[in-house]
Amino acid sequence: MKLGIVGLPNVGKSTLFNSLTKAGAESANYPFCTIDPNVGIVAVPDERIEKLGELYNTKKVTPAVIEFVDIAGLVKGASKGEGLGNQFLANIREVDAIVHVVRCFEDENIIHVEGSVDPARDIETINLELIFSDLEILERRFAKVTKGARMDKALAKEEEMLKGIKEHLEEGKMARTFEVPDDEDLIKAFKEYNLLTAKKTIYAANVAEDDLADDGANNPYVKTVKEIAASEGSGALVICAQIEQELADLDEEEKKEYLEELGVTSSGLDKLVTESYSLLGLISFLTAGEDECRAWTIKKGTKAPQAAGKIHTDFERGFIKAEVVPYEVLIKEGSLAAAKEKGLVGLEGKEYVVKDGDVILFRFNV
Ligand code: GDP
């Protein structure tokens, strides 16, 4: 899973990105890395695998991960090729979801490209560039479809939808709020356009340090961001990129103390990763053993064989059964054997829908 960080210049994107990847690099047990200067791998915080690790006396604990991409350089006119605009837009097309950083902090020393802090205007500026870029894609598809639409019913249907999406975007609305007709072909076509404004988005309101303790409750900019997010079914959260950067330099103990001092319980990064996870409809199942305890990412609703396929394609191909015990039960009983004795370990088949926190042992045959 890949998330792209976007926003106007000087809103705190790089600060956030650097603290994300740095925090990752500092945590033990996992070869976190910055793949290239703009791409970083970040662990999904999950204390369950740590606890499982202790239970199994395991050699290695591996969290689920998310990839973050710092997409700098989106400015007004990007869709018209301003700066390296088009290239950045192409980068966004490759991500699964977008984190849109919005400046909600005042600081005279840090220039705002538009001269003032104004989240609604900033959000609109970025979103319009995304909309323009999407309109171009739709135009191209439209030109193709129109040629065949008179002879081909399916194409005519698509042509109709394309018109609808175009109108929707031209009103300044995002494609994610467009109601795709309940038709298999159209749903598929819509997905294939891979529109930027159809991607799930989390707005990250970047606030000053003093606004962190009450989660930005007294910051009117934050209210604006939250309202915009709600109006289009997007997520929103409050972060302070500067604090995150400081936190990234601390060890676990110091970090806890500092967070307490600030009056917050978890770091913004943890919130961001957790929120992204739920926005994308993702959950984790766990595997446990002496060699490794590990969290694996799947979409909600994934069945046992496909979950097994995340570990290895052979596991999916040769799937027989899954031995499943909920994490809480396993911890409470103290061992798999104890849970089994009480009949608390399920033997599940191909139709079993994996749940968050399931500890699974796959039986397979290849
Ligand atoms: P980008 O252009 O969006 O990547 O912005 P940067 O991350 O480079 O940040 C621009 C400037 O704003 C830097 O000098 C940061 O130190 C500063 N900055 C970022 N986040 C905050 C914040 O939460 N509060 C304050 N006061 N400054 C911040």
C-alpha cells in the first residue's frame, strides 16, 4: 500500500515525511528504509505482534508496512505544466491514497506561497489541479468512446457516464463523490480511469504546537479542514509536523514523556498510519512462531485462501484449512495448546472471512 503526501509548498510535507521515515528507521527489528529520497517505508504500529513475540520467544517481529511518497512541487498551474507539474501529477496517479497536508499554523518566518494562511483556498488550489488533470484523462477517453458509441451499446453507456463525471468535476467536485451507476461494466471502467480525485484522501491539518493538546479544537482553520473533509467523505486529522520531527529523534521512553508533557496520548504519525489503514478498509492478521511473529495487511472481507496468498502463492494454491484463534484469546490462554484444549481454535475452510487480529496457521498442500 502506497500513500502520497501532497499539499502546497511550505505546508510541512517534507517535515512530516522525514519524521515518518526517521521514526521508522529508529524503531528496532525492522529494516526500515528510505527507498529513494521521496519514498519511505513505515511500520503500522501494532503492539499485538510485540506481545506475540514475547509469548513465542520469537527471533524476529515484523510489522505490517505502508509506503509513503513525498510528492513535492504541486503548485497552481501544475496541470498546465507549471514547474514540473505533470510529472508530479503522474506520481500521484500511482498511489493508493492521498494525504493532503494543509497549513493551519501561523508563522511569520515561514512564507506562505499565497501570502496568508487559508485552508479552504489552499485545499481548493490543490484539488483544482487534480481536477484539471482528471478532466484531461476523461477527454481522452471520451474521444475514444464517442467514435464507437453509435454502434456499440456498452460504449454509449460509458459515454453517458463520462459526460456525467465531466459535469461533476467542472462544478469543482471531486470524482470520489460522483455516484457511479450500479452497473458492473461502468464500475470497472470508472476504476480503470484511475482518477486522482477518486482516490481516498486524508486531510492532515498541520497545526502549531499549542494546538495539539486539544486536537485543534480552538483553531478555526482546523474546523474548516474537517468540514471540507466531511463534505466529501474524506478523513481528517490534526498533526504538528514540527513536533513529529522532534519526536522522531527521541527513544521510546523519552517519547512517552514528551507526549505526556504535550498532553497527548499518541504521536501524530501513529494516528496517521492508523487512520490511513482504516480509511482504506485494511486490517491485519497475524502469524506467530519461534522464527517470526508478523502482521500482514489485507482488505476487510478477504477470505482465508487469499489471505494465505499474501504470505506465499503456494499457500493460496494448496490451501486446505486455516487454524484460527483471535489474538485476545491466545494471549488470555497463554498458548496455542491451551486455547486448543478449550476448543477455542477454529478450523476454518475456504469461505472463512479473516478478521482483524486473527492469529492464523495455514494448512496447505502443494
Ligand atoms: P513542504 O514544502 O510542504 O515540504 O514544507 P516543509 O516541510 O519543508 O516545511 C516548510 C517550513 O515550515 C519548514 O521551515 C518547517 O520547519 C516549517 N514547519 C513545518 N511544520 C511546521 C509546524 O507545524 N509549525 C511551524 N511553526 N513550522 C512548521
